[in-house]
Amino acid sequence: MALLNSLHPKTVIAIGELDKQKRFVCNATGFLVGFLAKKSKDPKKRTYHIFILTNRHVFEGKNDVYLRFNKRNGKSEIVLQPLFFSNKTSRWLADKNNKVDLALLKVNPQILTEHNIDFAFFNEETFAYQKKFGEVGIAVGDEVYILGFPMGFAGDIQNSSYVKAGIISRFDRELLQIYKAFFVDSSIFPGNSGGPVILKPTNIALPNTKPVTSFYLLGAVSGFLSYGEELWSHQTNPPSVVSLEREHSGLSFVVPMDYAKKIFNRWIKIKKQFEKTQKQKTNQTDIQEIKTTK
């Protein structure tokens, strides 16, 4: 019985750089999301604004990144993606609060289709905003899937994301105020940054509660909570620390989709100015210079 939708891995994108031999090296994860642009009772008539969602720290401090997409012919596409327009305006958006570790980069799906990219996206109807938790019964202890590329293991020919399991460990107002995130119990590693966290559907529930039988996109994983172990030497007076080791606590941060929506609303406000800058300065869409890998 498959509980992970077969389309979910197709949403995931490898983000990285080229090494000295011009080979792609993955160092982060991103995934495609669609915010509702046109509502309709008929799902086939709905339209969406498509973005790459990842962590703020994945883009911050960089002038450009390389994105790798899977193609339908079994190969992949490496895209050199500038993160600024020529007038130094940022192509990607983040929350005004630096603690919110999310970023959105607009994508033109027509370009992906023209280049035979094998992709899918999470539509907004599947986003679990905070109010959705209570409405549908999402709670601490529920199981999740986390997709991404731990330690940069992304596959040589095509992106092949890893699926890690976890549970919602803690979700409350205090955590959201302090960290702008909640915790899942899952051992994620560098390279997982920016990967989607998906609620695992179930038909099992305790009495007087209801099972959550559909998947939901909970947010993007952004890092893990570490703890330190100090080794002391008593050969000095007073004793001194000779080694400090940091270990994975098993708790990982997930930035909820509410913050992605907030960033999207900011994009809506500057949409016309943003698109005008794009057209005048590059005359191209955000995803440019697509090169086929061998």
C-alpha cells in the first residue's frame, strides 16, 4: 500500500553549484508549489502561480545558483539561475523577518514544459496552514514524510530524492514565536534544507477523533536542533574545555506554509513592478539558460 503520492518526488528540485570539472554538486533542496490564481469549482479550470520554495539560507549571500530538473527522456536539465536582475533587484522574495527561513522564486511552467521537464507541484488546496491543523485533525504524534537530498546525494543522471520518516514532535504558539517553525522528530542532514514535509495519510484514529485520510503539505524543513558535548581537561588550573562536539538531537525545524503564503502575498503587491523589471532588464523569464546534461 503506497502512502506517498507518486507525483511528490516530481515536485523536488536539486539546488547546487558546479565543481572545478563543471559537474553538478547538490547542496540543498527545493520544490515546486502553486498558489491559486484563478478559482473554479472545476479543478481543471483552476490556474496557479508557480514558485520554487526553499530556505532563505539557500539563496542568501549568493549571486546565482544551479537548479537541476528531471527530464521525461531519463536525462536532466541544469539551469543557471541568477538571483538578481541586472539592476541589482532580487529575483527571489523572503519574509521581512530574517528568522523566517523561507524563500520563493517565481517559475514560468511554460519553459519547463517546452524543455520536456518532468515536473509536478503542490497546489494550494493541499497546504496545511495553521488553522487547517485544527480543522482536519493534524496533531502532535502524526507521521510525516520528508523529501530531499541529504549530504548532497542526489543521483548522477537524474534527481533521485530520498524519503525520510518522522513525526510531528511539537507544534505550539511558543515555538512559532521563537523559531518561526515547529519540530519534527526526524534525522535530516545538510542537503535536506528546503525539502517538503508531507503529512502521511492514515485511516487509524483514537476514539472521539477522526483520521486524516489525505496528505497535506506542512512546510519546508530548514535545519536541525543540535546539542553540544564538552570535553574538559583537568591538567590545567582551572580546568579548561579541550573539545566541543555538536550532535544531532533528532529534532528538526519545519517552517510552516503560513509564512510561504505571507511571502506570496508580498509578491502579489509588487507583481507589476517585479514583472516590469524582469521584462526591461532581461526580456526572459526567471528560469534561463537551460543546458542538457549528458
